[in-house]
Amino acid sequence: MTETEVAAGGTTGAAGRQPGAILLIGLLLIAAFVVILNETILSVALPTLMVDLGITAATAQWLTSGFLLTMAIVIPTTGFVLQRFSLRAIYIAAMALFTAGTLIAALAPGFEVLLVARVVQAVGTALMIPLLMTTILTVVPAESRGRTMGLVSIVISVAPAIGPTVSGLILQSLSWRAMFWIVLPIAVAVLILGGIFVRNVTEPRKAHLDYVSVPLAALGFGGLVYGLSSIGESASGHAPVPPLVSLAVGAVALALFVVRQLKLVGRGRALLDLRTFAVGPFRLAVALMGSLMLTLFGALIVLPIYLQNVLGEDVLTTGLVLLPGGLVMGLLAPFVGALFDRWGARPLVLPGTIALSAGVWVLATLDEHSSIGLVITAHVIVSAGISCGLTPLMTSALGALPPELYSHGSATVSTVQQVAGAAGTALFITMMTRGTESALRDGTEAVAATAAGVHTAFLVAGVLSLVLVAAAALVRSPAKVVAG
């Protein structure tokens, strides 16, 4: 038996059926849901924060994209962290950081401190997601991973999807600070429960942290996402650094990061083992997952602005409009996971991406006269499409890897998801800002100009979704890939 099998209490199949493993995964799922919920909990509050803190939409979106960007910088190091430290120690550190960030956010006097608090929250969240995935790969037998990953999909996709609803309900009668005060005792409870019940299923082993790779990863991922976000700010004349400079620095740093990882992998010292991308099913699935997360986070940042600034709805209505989509994702995820265990990925991913594309093109028709019913319908279609694609892609990607690459595969998947989410937020806001500014220059009144900006954002997303459908047609089930 391997080291992880011994630590888990036998074979991975046996561990997957042990009550202790069920309790462990349950606690990790709850903790992950709590921390990931905060990725988008501020999206509905952005118009309120813009007024309260005196900031622009392009600046306000950093409270979401900064959260995702921090995760994208930290997650590449989790391959090392998961090997070097015990599961229990990582869990406690992650929840302690998230809890501290939540407290700082609740007390923040202005935008700068609030952004710092979001960064601290994000560090804890970044540790939790790969920890959850690696634990599942360790203790759950392969034939049941689809069902379990369906639960993970609920956490990764539904938590961000219902974040706007939760914040809308809170903001209806309370200030934006209440969002953090309400989450704080839940985070404390999850931290305490984890400290009592979480036990180790893996044993730490000696691992090396490459101190050159860490800043390269930060500059690479950070530069790219900052550059994308700055395009939106530059449209309003507020970009402190030219977007092309940030994008160029990010691209160069990321290229150097990749070269260094390839050089270090032979010595077993790579920060992120990129041999995962040598596995064809993993490579394709990760690219498709990134596209799904880009669309999800982009829509979740633009739709609240559209509902409030164009249709004139309040925060509660905005949250409720987005709720059906989140519920659909949550209800579909377990069924999709079970179907994946029977059918494989392609029969689910291809229809899912087609539904996603159809929904995005409907959103591209929105204007100042559109009905709430149309918004709900389109958002539900998009959410259903994402749900049908995310679980099969995530399961087939990680299931295609050898066990020694599980931790690095989990870190890679999580990194791509968060970079894509940050890029989606930046891209949609950028396109919306550009479209709005163009309409204003043509003499369009403010509400109609914002609607034009929303149309531009979803039009670009619609074109990208067609590429996604074409790529989804190439997906094969893991069994077929191995057999071939």
C-alpha cells in the first residue's frame, strides 16, 4: 500500500467507505462552501460600495478580482504546501486566515483596508480548495469520484452563484459590513469544528520550495489579470499603469515561470509540476473549465450592475433574480456527477456548452426595456450549462493523472479556475466599460449607455462561447482515452 493508503486506513476504496472519511469530506465541503461564497458576495454590493466609498465600477471590481487574483498567486504554492504539511495544520491555517480577513473587512474604514481584508480572506480560500480536491482523490475510490466531485461542483460553482443572493438579502435592510459580521461566527464555528474533528489522511514528506518560482508566479498571473483589469480603468482614465505594460510583464514572467518549472521537475523541486499538461484529457478539460469559470464570474459581476443601474431594481430583487440559476446548479450537480460515473464526460459536456452558449446569446439581447423574466431564463440556461460541464471536466481531468501528480493537478486546476474567474471579471467589466463610454460619446443617455455596455460584454462572451462548443466536441471519456 502507498503512504496515503496507510494513512487513510487501508486502501483508498476502503477509506472512501469509512465513516471517518465521510465526516472529513463533509467538514471540508462545508468549510470550502463558506470561504468560496465570499468570492462573489460583494458583487451585488458594488453599486452601494461605489457610492459609499466614492469609487468607480472599474475600481470596485477589484474587491472581487483582487480576491481571485490573490488566490491565483497563492494556489500554485499549494502543491508544495500539501506535500510538506499535514492536512489538519493546513485546514486550521486556512480557516484562521479566512476568519481574520473577515473580521478586518467588517471593521474596514475604507476601500484600501477592505481590499487588504479581501486579500487575507483569499489566502485562506486558496489553501482550502486544493486541500478538498486532494483529500477526495486520496480517500474516495475512482468509481465513486463523479458523485463526490458533484458535491465539489456545488461548492465551486453554486457558492459563487448564490453569493449575490445572500448579499442582496442582507443589503435590503443592513449595511455592507453586515455581510462580514454574519459570516464571521460561521467561520469561527467551522474553524473550531475542524480543529476538533479533522484528522490527517496523508503524511507530510520532505518538499522543496523554489524561491525564484514564487515571485515569477505572482508576477505572471498577477500581471496578466491586472493588465486586463486596467483596460477597464483606463477607459475611465484611472489606470495608474498602462495595461499593455502589465500584460507584457505578466506574459514574460509567466513564460519564465513555465521554463523554470520544466527545468526543476527533473530534480523533483518544481513549485507546480507541469507534467500534468502532458496528459491530453487533463489539458483539454482544464482549458474548458477555465472558459466555464470565466463566463460564470463575468456574468455574476455584470448582471447585478445591469439589474440595478439599467432596470432600476433594488439589491434584494437583484439577489432573488440570480437565485434560480444558483439553485439549478446546486440541484443538477449531484445528478451530473452520477451520470458521469455511468456515461463519461462527452455526453454531458457538449450539451452543457451548447446550453451555455444559447443562454449567453440571450443575455446579449438585453437592453433597458428587457423583462426580469428574460434575465432569469437566460441565467438559468447558462447555469445549467455550466453545471453539466464543470463536474465531468473536473473529474476527468484529475482522474486522468497518476497519484503522484494529484496535489499538483489539484493546484493547477484551482489556479486555472481562479485566474479564469479573475480574467472573466476583468474582461466583462472592461467590455462593459468600453461599450458604455462609446455610447456616451455618441450622445446616448446614461441608462441606455450602460445597457449598451452590457450588450457589448455579453456579445463578446457569445462569440467566445462558440469556440467553447467546438472545443467541447473534442472531449472523450477517460476510459476511451486510456484505451486508445
